Amino acid sequence: MARLVGDRHAKNLQNQLEHGGLLLWVRTWDSGDEQRAVDILTKHSGHDVHVHGAPQN
């Protein structure tokens, strides 16, 4: 995972998981979908909700 999100983010994710956090990935197709996903997760008590780009193969 560190290769996808970087070492700093991987350590943060590991810390959150160790404290009962949930890691959820949502695939979106455009910026409108990204914003809808962020809005939905935030509305339903999501914390530390943000968008990351993934490398395209």
C-alpha cells in the first residue's frame, strides 16, 4: 500500500486502523462522482475523508 499512497500516508492509515478506523476506497469516474462520494461519507459521520488519485495503468 505504501507504494500507492506513499510512506507517510501508509503510516497514518496503519495508525487509524490500529485505533479502530475503517479504510474505505471508492472508485469514481469523474470529479462530480468524487464530490458526491465525499459528501455522502461526510454526511454519514466519515472522518478524514479525502480524494487521492491512483496511477493509471
